[in-house]
Amino acid sequence: MTNPTSPRRWGVVGLGRAFSLMLPTFVADPRVRLCGAADPRAEARAQFEADFGASSYASVEELYADKAIEVIYVASPHQMHGEHAISAAQSGKHVLVEKPMALSVADCTRMIDAATAAGVHLVVGHSHAYDAPIARTRALLDSGAFGAVRMIQAFYYTDYLYRPRRPEELRTGEGGGAVWNQAAHQVDIVRTLAAGRATRVRALTGNWDTARNTEGAYSALLTFEDGSFASLSYNGYGYFDSDEFCDWVGELGTRKRSGVYGVARRALASAPDAAAELALKAARNYGGASHRPAARAEAEELSHQHFGTFIVSCDRADLRPLPRGVMIYDEAGAHLDALPPPIVPRVEVIDAVERAITTGIPPRHDGRWARATLEVCAAMLESARTGRDVALQQQVALPTPAK
């Protein structure tokens, strides 16, 4: 990361949860200056203006009319990603759109075509495939020291389903549920580690709580053209917490404190109906009465973000990315290839945007890559519904690293 003479001017669409998670990155990275935002919530707009001395708008059209803004971060609800990203591109802005890219392959294609026609870059993220331990694992695989990738195991157990939600976040058709919200992370990571094109997917989903009638869990088997395969499992029902396997470092890279077990279920119990749950979510969102900026961890507690457990089985070793590096299990024994702690969280996302704009080289997480991830997620839902394997048509291989 270099310190620019003048930061790039960014606008934000949607000041909700995704924005809150990216906010520490935007604030800490000197290449970013937040200059505008659009959100329907007056309290969020007022908070943004107070925090950044910048303009805020109730509509995206007003934000896009600001010719000084160079990059738009689309963090609106999933079903709006396509519309907001396309109109941003047509306004001449580079686009960083949150995962999932959209809710259909057709919408992804329209987004790609709009960015191409406008001559702007389309970058998709954050997904945890950006995380430094995943990049380091990929570099170790590229070294050739461990042979070919044969099998990947991925699993994560969280309290996802019991965090406060808007009603549409519990409706699969509108982008709700664990597959649309969480599988994009696992699929992106597995595709990065396998490097090749996926060919087929077989999946099952779990919908076990009638009060929260959407997918709270899934398992999927993904096969690749070279014969390697990956199993992906996720459970968001809030009982077992698999951060135990990451030395109690949570998804956002900070250490979990004692007493957090079951906190999501207990908090949700204070909201007896959908209106109360919506109010609870609004209060916790950016600009809400209960919102607190993410606390900066002490230096000795800083770790990289992660998305659960991944084990990559190769011809001559197993590799396991962790929040502080990559464990290597080979003939010599088990040892950690350590990584220095992060200075700016999720800096890799800004790196990808800056590299694309300054060099003109498309980023790895471009529209075609994200469309392939979206296709897998949609195929998982289709396979679970039909009980059949689903063939994949939009897959792309990981670009070969420059020598």
C-alpha cells in the first residue's frame, strides 16, 4: 500500500451492516476519501455527514450526479445490487459491489456489460477470499512444493440466522438465507484454492426453524475439471461456534471474549415480533441509537479475518489457513508459516480497486469471477430443490500468477 498525494474520492450506496464492516478499512486507508453517501434512513445520513463532513442523499441518482466521485461502493440490499451497480457504471464511476454480486447470472452479465460499455472497472467484494492467509495458501500452492490440490474441506458454524434481520433477509427469493449471504465466501475461497474451473455441484440445505423460514445451513460437494473436489458446510443456527478451531479469533479478526456464547439468540429474544426485530437492527446499524464504531484491537490481538476452517489436501501436504498464518502438515511435521498482523483490515479490497484503476489490469475479483461464484450459489439452491447434480456453465479459472 502506498500513500497517495491525494486520496481517491468514494461514494457509498447503503449505510447498513456491510458498510459498517468496511468502514474501518475506509477510515484507515489513506487512499480513500469518503465524499458522499445515499441511504433512505435520515439518521444514517446525518451520522455520515457528521463523521466525514460530506454530502448525503436519499437517492442514488443524487449521489451519482456528483462528478467528483470516482468510485461507488454498492452496499445496498442484495436484490438492488444489479440496478445500483449498472447505474453507477453508466454514470462513469468505477464500482465496488458487495457480495453476492447479484441474485441471478443474467443480472451479473448485465452488470459486466454495463461496466465494459462505460470503460470502468467492476470489482466484487468483500469476500473472505481476499484474506491474507488465503492469498498466502494460494502462493504456497503456486510454488509447486506440495503437488496438486486433490481435496478441500470447508466448514463454519456461527450464529448467523439469529442476528437481527429485515423481513426480506429471511426470504430466499429476495436474497435472504445462508446460501445467498454466506456461501459466496466459502465458494470464492474454495475456487481460489482449487484454481481451476468448477464443473458440477450437489447440495442440501437446512431450514429448521419455522420462525425464521429460510436456509440456515447447507452442505455442498463441488467438483473441478481436474478431478479435485471440495466439500462446503455451513451452519448458522447458533449453537456450536467453530471459531473454537481458530483459537477463538472471530470472523473479523478480533479475539472473542468470555460470555459471548448464545448472545445472538438472547438478544433476539428481546424482539417478540418482526417490527421489534427491525427496530433492533436499525438501532444497531450505522447511525442507530445503539451503533458503536468497531473498537481497534490492541496490537498483540490483531489477526487476519477468516471464514472458518479450510483444509487443502495436496499430494505431499495438507495446508490450513489460520488467522495468523498457514499451518503446513508435511513429511517434516506440522509448522506455521506465520503472517504479520494486518495494519489496515481488508486492505486487499482497496488494493484490488486501486490496482485496476491505476494499471488497467482487471482484478481477480472482477465481474466474471464473481458471476462464477454466484452461479455456484444459485446451483446449490437448485440442487437442494431438485435433488440432482447441477452442471455449471459460467466458470472461469484463477488467473496464472505473473512470473
